[in-house]
Amino acid sequence: MKKRTILILTILAAGLLMWKWLACGYNPDKPTEFYPIFSRQTKRVKYEAFVVSNAPCDTGELRKVVEKYNFETWSLDTLKKYKALERIFYKETKYMTKDFREGDEYNPIFDNWDNVKDFRNHAKDILIQSRYYLDGINGKKYYRIWINGDYDDRMDDMYMNRIEESFYDLGSFYREKRKIYDTH
């Protein structure tokens, strides 16, 4: 009886994990694609938002894909130019699409009372945020990445997976990251 209960629980656990993986919609045979949907910049700060199509479910894999994208698309000159660079990545959904433009109307209808596209409607769609910034006090630089662990988690658990790297030599840091992700 004990072996049978363990077998049933194992099958249920495996089924739940498989369902969770399939519900995510990730296909490892297809590329993960990034679509810019918003950009704002000043002399010293640049903020960008992206929709990610075919995002990995695994947070470790998601971090690797996003960091690789960052260091493929950020040049060393860009990192030197800005005091802070921040990127936010949203999971592609029915309403958060690669054509998302804040202020436009949702199509299909999102809400009959207020159908205007608004980033605040998509807080649960945030996958990951990355930020590079220079500390004005001692010249130290930081690269942070915050990972939203699970698409279905409560919002108060959103930034449990925060990773921060600090460094003084931007060139060495940049070259090391590009080497890790084999970007040329």
C-alpha cells in the first residue's frame, strides 16, 4: 500500500510539473525573441521595455537569455554614456503584444470601462528587469537583475530572485560578460 501511494504521488507530481511547463508555452526548439515596445532617455538615463516571445519558464535559463540579449545589444560606449540603463521585459500574452503602445486601445477589448493600454495592467506579466548604474559616491558600478520567479506567484514575491554584481572596471566587466555569453 505504501509503495502504491508513493507511486501515485510521484505520478501526480510529475504530471503537475509537466502541466506547469506546458502551460508556460515555451518551445526550446524556437528562438526567444525580444520586441521593443517603449523607450525613454535623458542625457544620463535610458529606460526600455520589451515583450519577450517564447520566454523560457526556468528562471535560470530566462536570466541567461536576457543577459545575453543585453550584452549583445549594449555597447561599451552605451554603458559609458549613461549613468543608468534599465530594461523591463514582459511575457507575451493576449494583451501584452509586440505591438503594445501605451495610450492606444486594446484589441481585443481588455476592459469595457477603460480599454486604454496601460503598463499598470501588466504588472503580473513582468518576467525580469535588468539595470546597470553608476554609484555617484564612490564610482562603483552595479549590474542588477531581478527575476520574477513564477508567472503565477503573488506580486509581493516578485523580486525574490535579485542578483547584483558590483565592479569598478567597466571594460573588464563588459568583456567578461560577452565572453560568458559568447557574443562577438
